[in-house]
Amino acid sequence: MDSFKRILVKLPYAYAMRIHQLRLTRSLQNKFKSFAVDRSNVPLPFIMKRHQSLLRRKLGSSDPRLQENKIINLGIAISRMNGVLLRPGEIFSYWKLVGKPSKRKGYIEGLQLSRGEVRTGVGGGLCQLANLVYWLALHSPLEVAERHHHSFDPFPDDHRVLPFGSGASVFYNYVDLRFHNTTSVSFQFSIWLTEEHLKGTLHCGQEWPYANHIEERNHQFHARDGKNFRENEIWRRVVDKKTGLTVVEELLVHNFSEVKYEIPAVSVKVPPPQDPLTM
């Protein structure tokens, strides 16, 4: 499968046809889903989680102007998502709400992580919105129905506040971010921009009796076959607010990604050489 993907990447027309096929298939599948589409300017009464992320960070040697472009792209996408209500039985779909990013809609060039590389493309930077929404949802009882993560770590940790690998990758429309509301309560995402931050709040129709705590465990760097890799685990503890007792503890994600930047040698765990007699 990996070799097939590499062949497609080297053949632009074949790659474009494959993308078209995947998008068409996803569009047909969507006709049988019950998506959340209604939005309200009136927030639901209870807050489950708040979060914010910096709009401007040092991302390797990338052009800072692309981050300014990203802010424009985020503003357009937020205008399609802010206030969305996720009622019982409904599915939140990132792309169902945002739609296809295009120049006609006002989207401009921004950074994209695609096919193992850092690239530029129309609508670049929208992963930051997906990261925010995913992080909010992890602190709720919403069931993650679809979530993807980049297979590589492109930039050093500059002002990173969330654990590595706790974000979400999106690519219209078949690489989506989706949550299923299997509860009997409605939820709502409120998202907005300030001068320095992308901010979001997850609201709930009633006070929820449990709190979710997200933790990183077993973080380390590895050296293998001349490459560096980053590994960690993202765990969730569900705690009863009244008793303070943990009722559920679960592994959400096990990340193992190639690192694309220089890291200090002391940070890398090198496997011991194998005994030739045991090979």
C-alpha cells in the first residue's frame, strides 16, 4: 500500500484522479449521515472546556507571511462553524460545516502538511482549527468517529502547550474530523479569533457529572536507520466530579512519527546493538 501511494505521488494525474475518486466516494457516503448543521448565537448554559492556541509561532524556516494568511483562512472557516449545535444522535463533521476551501470563497495560500512534506496551498493552516475542536471534544463524552494525525513531526516545540500528537489532520473532504453525539444532551462549539489567539469553548445543555483529564505518557525520541522518531501516548482519565474518583482510564492515541528537524543527540534513545549470535 505504501509503495502504491508513492507511485501515485510521482504521477500527478493519477494522484489527482485518486483524490477525485476519494472525494466522490465520501460525498456519496455523506448522503446517508445525520450531520449537525444548525447554529445558534445563544450559547448553551454549561461550559465543559475552554482552550486557546497562539496564532503566530516560529515554524522552522517557513515564511511568517503564511501565518498571516492562515489567520485569514481561519476567519473564513470559523464563520461556517461557530455556534454549531450537536444534538443527540447527530454527527459533527469538520468538512460538512467548513466546505471546500477555494479562492472563490476568499481562501489564500497557507502552510499545509501533505504527503510527508511541508507545502503551501489554498486554505493552508486550517489544521489549527481542527486541533482546537478535537482537543475540546476530548474533554467531553462525544465519541470520536473519525480522526487522523500527521505521520511526521515537522517543527520543533515552540510555545507548544498541548502534548505532541494530540491534534488532528484534515484534507477536504475524505480526511475528516468527526464526533458522534451518543448522549441525550446537546453540545455546542463556540470559536473565535482575537489578535493573538484562536479561542474555543465547548458548551453543554446540562451540567455534566464527569471531568475528562488528558495526559501524555511515555514520551521519548528514537533513532532508527539514520532517522529520528518521536513516540508518546495520550491517555484520558474520566473523573467523577462529586467523589474525585477515576471511573475510566483509557489510551486514546499511540503516536510514533518521523521527526523532520534537528534534535539534541542527548534526547535520542538509540537501541543497543544486536548480538550477531542471536540475529
